Amino acid sequence: MNEPLANSGRGHRQQFELSIGCLPFRLQMSDAQLFGAASARYAAFSDAVAHPITIALNEGTDPGVTLADFGYELEGAVLRAFSSGIRFDGVRNQYALDSLLRVLLSWQLLSRRGFLLHAATIVRNGKAYIFTGRSGAGKSTVASLSPEGSVLTDEISLLRREDGVWRAYGTPFWGDFRAAGSNTSAPVAGIFRLLQAAENRVEALRPTAILRVLLPNVLFFSTEAEANRRLLEILCEAATEMPGYNLAFRKNAAFWEVLPA
């Protein structure tokens, strides 16, 4: 729910709550134009949830000498995570906000046995099919060939292990197909590396090969050794517990015929 907050000296400060992969956030900002753009951009994910993590945008106040638990800078926009909340400073447009949210999610997911993956996720018969691969491999094509309403995301997938089951969540981070994303989840049927070919066929992969598929496609921005160790641990677990395949892909809807149920 959007609510006006106390006047910060730079106009009314407003807020709205959103949830991505069941991670709750509350965005607060005084920039009316940015607020309008962000409210529209994340409308499908604007769930009011308990105990959201507060993200203050462009507060203009110095938090002092307190060291951030995590920090990242992108083209003048800065993310700093403290135990008391999150600060995004220097955010001048929707692109910067979107980028910092992705960075923050990649870090927050470490403690929730999850990660972000460059992949399109399509729900079919109640299960999530994850399609990944290099740029141009066909993620957006897979999304465009899928039934309306079945695309959780066409660019960045969020995967989490919950109660012993890996689930894929929709995200509001779109690619060329510009799928707005769906704020739902489904258990993972498998991870499919897209390979362009003259005919559609599928080949099962061993866990070590699945890990090699995941590693170059994971979004992660921390250089801290312990964070990277924890990420590798999560990815090894995922590669062991989720089935993975090479999918030779002719870029037509017939590819569904060769996929495992």
C-alpha cells in the first residue's frame, strides 16, 4: 500500500511495499517521478507483507562512520546495507533502481538458500521449466512461444530451496520479450541449457555438468570470500538436487515435445 510519509524537506516522502521471491521490501523516496515509475514497474509485485526490509532512496543524510554489511556502486548509484535497513543513494532513474534491486536480491538470497539466474522460466502443468544459456541462445524466444500467462520471467529467474523443494519465482526483471513477470512460484521441473540446432532433442546432464551450466549464468556481485563460498555451496546443492539437460533447440514451439514431463 502507498502511504505519504513525513515531509523530508524535499517534498512528500512516499513508500510502497513489494515482495520478490517472498523477500519483502519497503521502498521509501521523495522523488515523485521516480516513485510513479517504480510503482508502475513493480505493480504486480506490490504485496503488503510482514516485516519488510526498508530501502531508503536518496535520503541525503550521512549514516556516519558505520560500516555497511554489504555495498555496491553502479554508475554513481550506491547500495549500502546496514543492520537497520538499506540505503540506495544517487538513484536518478528507474534503470538504476532496478539494477540495485537485483544486486540486493543476489546478496539477500544467500541466507535463504537461493540465487538469481539469467534464465527464462515457464510454468507448464504446474511445474517450472528453467531455460538458460548465453546471450542470444533463445530465452526470449522460448518466452514468446509459450502460452499467455505461463511466463514467470523471460530474463532473470529466482530459485530458492524451501522445505526440501527447489522452487522458481517470477521476477519483475524483464528481457527482450519484456514479460512483466508473474508474482507466483512453482516447483522446478528442470534446468535446460539452450543450444541452437537443426532439430529439437534433449540430453540429461550429470551434477558436475549442471554446475558448469549454472556458474556463468548466476548473477552475483559480492567480492567477499565468505559470500562466494556460500554461493558455491548453494549452487552445488542445486546441481545435485535439480535435474539438468542440454536442449538442442530449433526455435519453434515443438521443443516442448522432447522435454521430460
